[in-house]
Amino acid sequence: MMYNAKVILLSLMVLLTSTAFQQPTPGVVPEYTADAQLKFPEHYRQWVYLTTGFDMSYNPAMQMADHHMFDNVFVNPEAYKTFVETGTWPDKTMLVLEGRGAEGKGSINQKGNYQSTETMGVEVHVKDEARFPGKWAFFAFDDAKPATMIPTTASCYSCHADHAAVDTTFVQFYPTLLPIAKVKGTFSAAYRKEIAASAQK
Amino acid sequence: MMYNAKVILLSLMVLLTSTAFQQPTPGVVPEYTADAQLKFPEHYRQWVYLTTGFDMSYNPAMQMADHHMFDNVFVNPEAYKTFVETGTWPDKTMLVLEGRGAEGKGSINQKGNYQSTETMGVEVHVKDEARFPGKWAFFAFDDAKPATMIPTTASCYSCHADHAAVDTTFVQFYPTLLPIAKVKGTFSAAYRKEIAASAQK
């Protein structure tokens, strides 16, 4: 019966159409130029916020005098969702570190510091397993133009490898993710050693 | 022709089904208990991040000794989108202020401060025009239980009304929104006066 065939065909169309629209919207993935530069992740301020540091430094002798600085960390929503489920990062994770100027007194604020409209560089840590031999790479942006990968000889790679709590990322400074990694048992060997050493002090 | 009627009916179903799936997911709106308490906005950490303050205070004499504190501000994504388009907040806006402890030395950090896993209260500023005579209301949460509205006689209402840059909110401390409000011309009369006064100094 021709009649039933058409009805079945249309029913299949209904099914396919509705399934297509149930797919999640395509996620954020790192995009590169033809010469392997990373494109600036322009919507990162609408990604999931992880934390903010104030005047953080690995160097105790670092002097900033009257100058203060905030750094805000964001991650693409798909990677955040996977971290919450698994305690570690999926392929195509992008972590963004935004440096931002600090103001002191201003408007009704009399003490402490608030963030200024001035950004002071954006650094991106990308997990792209097929592209980077060490799975992850760093890129530093001065503006919204594409950026060249920081060479793997730079100290950021060895420091992250030697000290970061989860998969070369500093989850020990991300307050909502640290308890998840602890429960999921995804701490790096280096970080387990650091915890054990500080417990003996 | 019965046959065509069925085809038309099924085509309509395809259209309706696909339209339904094209609708955006329902947005965040403030939810209340039967006795008018505000329910805790449990997913606020996945909303849009606005800024972080460090040890901010309206009181110059405020002493915190060795104790430091961060406060992080988030807004529901629909309200953020409207602010970017219009320079002000729509009905059902929810701004969340999360207080968070500050750590100093720890792991590889030698200077400055990072955020701890300890939250120190969550305050919510809600715009709900039909519900609150002054359009906005404040609620303070100690935990994830519903919270009672802070009475309008509290100083937060008068301070926000007298000093906030846009629609009783402190957009002067939100670095990505301040330039938008300036361009859209949505500064409050009080904030215009403050800018004029500080320009004359």
C-alpha cells in the first residue's frame, strides 16, 4: 500500500527531526589558524567560572609595591560538566586565566580591592590530545589576535607537570573542583606526595 | 481525499515538533516557598560571572587583621544577555554575592591569596517587579535552605539606592558591564553626580 509507505516515511521524518533537535548545541572546541595559532576564545567570560587569585606568586621575593592584580579562571562548560562527573578533564578542555587590574579606593569602596576594566593578558591552557605530544599546550594572548603556542621548554610546562593536582592543572586552587577530585581519586602522584609531606609537618 | 489529510496532519506534526525543540531551554527565575521565602539558587556557580572583590569594605576603619576574604558575583544568564543588549536589568534578574575564605601560602603559592573551599554566606539581590514594592529585594543564605527577605528598613536598600551605578546595582564594580552601561546611558542620577564630583577633584 503506497498510502502506508508515505505515512511511515513521514513518521520517520518526525522521529529524525525531533531527535536532531534534542542534540545539545555544539560545544566550544579550540580553533586554530592554518599556521597552528590558537584563535582567541572570545566568549570565555560566559564560560564556567572556577576561581580568582589576588597577587598570587610562586616567588616569595616578588615585589609589586603599590600594584595589585587579580586573575580569574574560566573553563568551557562541556569540560566543567565532565570534570564534575569524572574528576578530570576531557579532550578539548580550555582553561582561561584572565589577568585583571585592581582598584583600591573608588566610589563607595574604602578598603580592599575591586577589579578594574583593564585586562592584563589572557593565557589559555588547551587539552588537544591528537595535536600536542604532551596532550596539553599553553598560549598567551595580548589581544584578540591568534597566538602562537608557548614552546614546551618553557617553565610553565614543567611546573604544571611537577606540582598541579589533577592532569597538569592547578585544581588545588579551584575551590569547587578540589573536593570532587578528592572524592573521585584523581589527584596526581606529585600532589599526593605534597599532601602527605604537609600532613607530616 | 483522506490520504492527503493524513499527510497534511503528519507534516503539521513535523513542523510543531521541530518548533518545540527549537525553543531555548526555560530560563532561571526566582522561586519562592508558600511563606514567601526565596529558594536557594543552587546552580548559581554555573551562571555568568561578573567580578570578585578582595577585602572590600565601605568602612575605612574596618580591621580584619590576618583574616582575608573574597566575594564573587554571579548573575543568571538571561539577565546578563539583556544587560549586554540594553545596559540595564530585566525583571527576574538574580545577582548572587558569594563570600569565600582566602588562603595565603599553600601548595606552590608563596604570596598573595587564593580562594578556599569554605563559603562564607551567599546573598541574593532579586528583581521581581510584581512581588516587591521597590522592585528589588535582598535575601541572605547561611546554607541551602530557603531564606526570608531582608526588611526594606535595612541599610543595604538605602545604600544601593543612593550609590549604585545602574538600577540599584553596583555596576561600577562589574568591569565588563560598566562600559556597556556608559555607552547605553543607563547610569543612575546618583552615580552621574558621583562621577561629576570626582572629575572636579
